[in-house]
Amino acid sequence: MKTLGKATQAIHAGEDPLARPNEKSGTPLMPPIYQNSTFRFTTAAECAEACTNEESGYVYTRWGNPTQQLLEQKLAVLESGEAALATASGMGAVSTALLTALAEGGHVIAMETLYSATHHLLNEDLVSLGIETTFVDATDVNQIERALRPDTKVIYLESPTNPLLKLVDLGACAEIAKAHGAITIIDNTFATPCGQQPIALGIDVVLHSMTKYLSGNGAVIAGAIVGNKQFIARAKTGALRNFGAVISPFNAWLTLHGIATLPLRWTQHCKNALRIAAFLETHPAVAWARYPGLRSHPQHELAKRQMNGFGGMITLELKGGLSAGERLVNRLKLCALAVSLGDVRTLICHPASTTHSLVPTEIRRQTGITDGIVRISVGLEDAEDIIDDLGQAFS
């Protein structure tokens, strides 16, 4: 049977195991939510078997839940992975994946521009466990090679990066890691499974903040890890279970609803963002605008090779710096000032004071996240309405 398209996968993948909870009843069109903390058994032997063999049944929602399992099966199919694990948040996914991959004394090579909470985790929190991180500009794979050490266990990436929208050659990074015996982990939140398939390019583990594009409605906090069966099993029975970053059944169920429309939304996010990026690039109030779909983006050709659509994120710097950015966001009427992204609504934020405020000022400026940068998450409104709102705010 041929591989199903992304739109079909987003709606149907993984649903068979929960399709018929009762053979004598009709089949629910939308799989039900299992909103409970624990599961009952008819005999002591049955309960004991489930506690020692996870394949034999559900015991406790921190260990696993049917709604969570359905979401994980769908995620694995969408990302072309063997297995997946849903978590309580995007940072739950990041921390669970890193704690699974690293032992005391392990070394990480990471992209220098990362989501600030990830940077903080690597630069401060994991240091107490004896884990060191070397931050490099991974757009130059030679810098990754030069940073390798005998104890390097993980190469951690974002592409496109948050918020500068730099791209990393994922295939080249994967080759370097495999030759060294390290694993590659990428946060694929900005690209989604519809826009980029890192596992097909050789990456080992894919992460998502499902809070963003996968749920798409601003109502969910959730994360995901996708990889091979061995890695996911270790993460599930180890860091996830013991540190407790477990997704609630309700959030898993809401995310399933969001994923069903992801391919359709992704197409429109990309279409709108390209039009708006072209408008911003030529506006006299804008010093520069960065979007992978623009020919002016320094890695536009790489984006065309490894992405399917260029996403809904635009980063720009205004002439006039921080004060100009403040005036812009204060005058907007349609675009919302908010720190998240991937919503159906257009969101705008100032990274230096919000999403990247945890990154030390000196490091932030060294990596190009200046005080005047503004990040736009383009929504699904009519593109002309978004452009009109930005235009009146500039004027």
C-alpha cells in the first residue's frame, strides 16, 4: 500500500486501536477521551501482569493512557519515526529527551541561538549534573566538527532557529554525529512535520512544543518526542515517568483535534507569511526582514532543499531599534501582542524582553538577538488585513 499523504495521516493515523471500545456498539467517529487517572482489573494476577508488562494493559495515567497512546501513534506516523512520546509541555519534551540521552559527565554541542528556556536548561540547570554544553553556530557544520569531544553524546539543533530563523543542514549534521557515535536531537516546532522531515534526513530524535502549530488554537500546553523504539521506551519508563512531565488526557485529546487540520493550516500559514514577509522587506520602516522563503535569506536554497513550505514565522528589525518596536506593538489593532506562536491568530512579540529574556544580555546580543528585533507568528487571517494592520502601525 502506498504511503498516505500528510492530510490523510493527520486525520486517520493511529485510530484503529481505539476504534471499537465495545464490539456491540457503533464505532465513535472521533476516538473518545479517557479522562481518568487509574484503571481497574478483575483479578490480582491481571493487575500484577499489567504492572510488570506494559503491553498487557493500562495501569496508571502517569505510566500511559489510551488517549495519549493514540496521539503518540499519530505523531510517529507524521514524523516518519518508529515511536513517539507525548509530554506535558515543550520543555517537558526537551528535558526528557536530554536526560534520556545524557549521563553524568556527558557533553552536548548545541546551536548558539535556541529557545531561551532550552538555553537556560543547557547552560545552567544541567551543569549541576556534570553535563557541559558547547554552543556553536551550527549553520557552519565545520564548527560542529571542531567542537566534538570524546564525551560528546548529543548534537542539539533548531532549524529554523528561534527567533533568527537560521537554518541548519540537517543531513550534514546527522552524518557528523553518526561518525562520532553521538545522537542528533532537533526541535522541529517551527517547521512542523508538514514542513520538514528530520528523521528522513538522518536526525535521530525530533521534538515539538505541541502548544504551537500542532494544536494550533492557543488552548493547549503539550510537547512531543519522536524517535526509534528503544529511545522512546527509555524516555517513557525513565525520565518522563520519574520526573512526571506527563500530558493530561484532556490536552492529548485537544491536540488530536488540532493535528487533524495541521496540513491545511500549514499551507495557509506559509502562503500568508510569504506575502507579509515580502511587504516587510521593502517597507521603509524596516531595517531588515528575515524569512526562509525570501530570496534575500542567506540560506534560501537550503530551505528549498529540506523544507516543504517556509513556515509562518518572520523576524525583523525596525529602524529606530527598541523604541520603534514598542511604538509598533502599541499601535497594532489586529495582531496580538503575545509570546507564543503557531496560533490561528497573528501574534507578535519582542524576544529580548519576553521569549529570550532568560538568555544573558551579552550572549543574546553576541548571537544577533538585538533589542530591536520583533518576531511575528503569522496567523490565518486574510493576509491583506494583517498587512493593513502592520502598515497603520508603522505610519
